[in-house]
Amino acid sequence: MWEPYKKGFKAFLQLERSLSDHSVAAYLHDVELLTQWMQSTGQLLQPAAVELTHLQQFLQSLAGMDISARSQARIISGLRAFFKYCLTEQICQQNPTELLEAPKLSRHLPEVLSYAEIEQLIAAIDLSTPEGTRNKAMLETLYSCGLRVTELISLQLSHVYPEVGFVRVVGKGSKERLVPIGRDALKYLALYRDTVRPHLPVQRGEEDIVFLNRRGRRLSRVYVFLLIKDLVARAGIEKNISPHTFRHSFATHLVEGGADLRAVQEMLGHESITTTEIYTHLDRDYLRETLQRFHPAFK
């Protein structure tokens, strides 16, 4: 009964919002969970008949299955997108998720590397091999630009503008942004591009991709993850580090250095400033100093 609505929602996510296959599958999974719950309770309603009370009961069932608050919040996000689509397509006359409250989430501060630790990690790369030259250029770029790992492995040669010190990044939903890139990253990118990449058997369709494996294909997300895990072990750093840690560190170092939060938001490619604030966990001394400088009660 819901299949036509799910197919329409899928097309909307793919065509209108340009989401990745992974994101589309996640949204559809959220809707499927709701329909499965309604079937199990003997009330498989049409979308237009779903009310706030039904969704609240659905959330109670999720909590009863020990599904974490974070997972519940993500499912609610998927349902909000679905019913917003239904409203747009006039499948529903009202959106039952408007007053639906998501569970309170505790904000976990992400693991962050100091600048010295990042240098320590990069110094652990074996530069005696062509792959080492590539990996150094790659991690310098990852930290310098605060990229997501998917953005890193998809970076294009034609999107690197060394003369002005910027790279063009294609982020989530195929949205593009210009991000400054540091001199060191540009230097090692040029070294890799000029001395290593020309000797690779570049495969068709990969001609413009910056970082390639020895078979001439773009690197996988898993490769970058395993590379960083290996370097963490070599450097003797006892932190839970992933490629995303470089992005956390990029944002944290900018804010601690006094960068404007809106500028950081733009460089990270976040739609909402709230998302950026998660990455920019300022230390208490900085917050106290800000209050003393600007709040009238502290002057």
C-alpha cells in the first residue's frame, strides 16, 4: 500500500535533493521501519491518515527495543523528510512530524589531534616509495582543507587552483564550495602530480582524479581509514583516530585561533551553523574570556 509513496519519495531524494545512494537507502529504511510497526499493530494507515499520536507510539516502541537516542533522532529526521515530501506532493494536508519531539542528545566532543600530533602522523609516512609521496600529499590536503574523506578521494586535478590557493570541493548533495589550501599542501600535491602520477596506468574515467592507486584508479574510503590507523600505530598516538578526525582538528584549530564561526561553516560546507558548533568545542578559558570582554555583567 505504501510502495507508490516510497517510490515517489526515492525519486524525490535522488532527483530533487541529489542525495547519494547510501543516504537515499537510509531515508527509505526509516520509512520502512514505520510501515513495519504499523503492520505489526494492525493499523497500516495511508500517509494522510498518520497523526502525531501514531508517531509518538512508534517512537515509544523504538525506545522499548533499546534503540539509542541518536538512532531515534536519525529515524525522526527521515520521517520528517518523508512527510515534508508528502505535503509538497499534496499526498497529505498536514505534516504530523511538525510537533514530534526528538529525544535529547548528549553532545559527544569529537577526538581532536593537536597540530604537533598531525605533524607526527605525517612524519610517520614512508617517503621512500611513490605511495608515500602520494600519502603525504593526501594527508596534507585532508588537514589543510578540512575535507570529508569522500571529498578527498574524489578531488579533481581541474579543481585545484594553485595560483590563487584554492580547491573546488564537491560535497554532500553535489554542492560545490571553494576552500583555501595551504602552501605545504600545494607543494606536496605538485610533487606527487609531477613525479608520481605521470607513471601510473590511469584508467578510463579517472583521468581527472588527483589521488590514484598503483592500478590507476581512485582510492577507496577504506584505504584512507586503514592508512591513518597504521600511521597512528607507528606514531604511538593513543587516540581513536579516523579520517574525520582531521576534519574535526581543522575546524577546532581554526576556531581556537580566532576564526569566525560563519567562515568555518562555509569552509566545512555545513548547511546549518548548529552543525559547525559541534566541531568547534571551545575550551572554557576562551568562553570565560569572551564573556568577560563582551557581556555587561562581567565587565
